[in-house]
Amino acid sequence: MERTRHRPLPSGRVKPAHALIFAIALACISFTLLAIFVNLLSAVLAMSGIWFYVGVYTHLLKRHTSVNIVIGGAAGAIPMLVGWAGVTGTVSWTAWLLFTIVFLWTPPHFWALALMIGEDYAKVGVPMLPVVADSITAARQIWVYSLLLIPSTFLLLQPSNGMGVIYGCSAFVLGAIFLHKAWTLLQNPEDKKSARALFLFSILYMMLLCVVMVVDSFPITHKLVRVNCKFFG
């Protein structure tokens, strides 16, 4: 593919056998470090993520089905479970909510990219949805997953999940922009500029949403919100 041809493996700078050895070494080292210095649960989850990405997504799904990125999105969401398990030693309802958010975010993100460079995917035989179906179908599916994604982010506002006003307001604004861009693409699925706008914002969306989660989790944030509520109330 044009977008990947300069990477070490496609360009021939690294031999496949060497890359495989390096990858196996990294996987083993990461598992060992997590098991010894964090906990066994996070190590097992991390290894399962590696296995799922390589064995299930890359070999079974990527070149064989148009729902490759839907199912494969689980691989990208597993790090949420790894991080939560690493800190708490468990995988709670909140961790699975974080997993779900990333899982639902993945199809709109990658299908928007595929609408931009569908010819590139077609050339190398990767059956992304816009390649095997059409732009209209892809835009509709992006819209559906966007409608599922945005409400899921508000589930973190439940008292047991700890997110507060700062997160809620930010999730609302970011979600509204995301839906607007998905709707714009739905109105003109052939417009690569709209696909590019959604793709680029999807990156910013996930980054800012995670940043806001961190900021909202600080005790001082909740304290400042309470003080301001009392002052303006």
C-alpha cells in the first residue's frame, strides 16, 4: 500500500524472520514484566490482545471479510482492560465500558480512512467495507456505529464509574462534533474531504476523551466543581 510501503518490513529494510523473532521476544518480555512487576491478570490480558491481533485479526479476518475491523476492533480495545487490571487487579464494569467505547469507535475511524484510500486497499486485496460494498453503505455503517458510540460514553457518568461534570460536558461537545461529521459524510459519501475530516477528528476525539477522563478523575477536579457549584448556586 502507498501509505505503508516506506515502513521497515514492506520496504525490505527489515527481514520478516528478524521481525518475527523481535516480536516474539517483545511479547515474552512484556508478559514477564507485567506478571512480575504488575500482576498476572494484566499480563494474561496483554498476551491475549497480542494473540487476538496477530492470530485472529491479521490472519483470519483482515484479508477475508469486510467485517475485519469490526471484530478486530477488540484487539485495539484490550489495552483498556490491561491498564485497568494493572492498577486495580480486577476487570470491572467500568473497564468493560472503556473497552466498549474503543470497540465502537474503531469502525468509524477505519472506515473513514478506507473511504479516503479505498483504491489502495483494493490494490492489495484487503476487503474493507467501502471496497467490497460502496461508499453509501460504508457511510451508513459509520453513522450507525457513531450513534452507538456517543451514548456509550455517557454510561461512564453513573456514580459507580466516577466520571463527573467535566467529563460529561466534554463528552457531549466532542460527541456532537463527531456526529456532525458523520452526518456530513452520510449526506455525501463520495466526498473524500468529509471522510478525511471524520478520520482526523476521530483521532482527536479519542485522545481528548481519554485526557478528560484523566482530568475528571482527579479529586481536586471534583472539589473545584463543587466549589463553583456552591458559588454560582
